[in-house]
Amino acid sequence: MSAMKARIIHISTERNWRDVYSFAANPENMPLWASGLGTGLEPDGEDWVAHGPLGSVRVRFAPPNELGVMDHLVTMESGLVVHNALRVIPNGDGAEVMFTLLKLPGVTEEKFEADAHWVQKDLNTLKQLLEA
């Protein structure tokens, strides 16, 4: 398979990157800003289960780390596994939060654009929560 089309979607925030990571990487906080996860995540062994607009999905998060890596694997009801690359890095006294959106095979340009807007909306919500 050749490389997929990718788009890096990001926000800048006026919060220390460690505070951003601590809040955003906590699965219990994710439903506050990640709308694709529905109303919440339920722990299930090493995974978390979400029921939302994407149906029931299993989510496995990167272990806590000192690098700001919040990657997570999402297993859809169909069995498709999607690697979501999500990072927070220092930017002066603030932080950058970056999500790499990949255009999966079979996804139309219109759906890819809609997904990009959805991710941007979620990151904007995260920024509002962090700066409130």
C-alpha cells in the first residue's frame, strides 16, 4: 500500500504542554472535547469502549509517557483498526496539539474534508477548555 494522503490539524494553546498532556491524555476527559467518542469511555481491560456517532468502538491508548504522545488505536465495529496520531509539544510557555488525519482507502475527498473539520472542531473545543 502506498502512503495515504495526510493532513496535520493543530491548535496552539496558552497552557503548559505538560498540563495539556495531563488533561487531554486522560481517557475520562476525552468525551469533554473529542465528540466522536460520544458520552464517555468505559474501561475494558487495557482498552476503553465508546458508544457514539461512529458506533461502538474499542480504543487503546499509548501508555503514559514524557514525550506528549497520545496516539490511540480505534477498532471499529467492522474490525477496521485506525491509528490516530495525536501529540502535544512545547511551544514557549504554551503548547501545540497536533492530530494527523489519514485519508483511508475508500474515503471520498468530501468525507476526508468533513473529517478534517470534525477534528478541528474537537481541537478547538479542547483549546477552549484548557484556556477557560
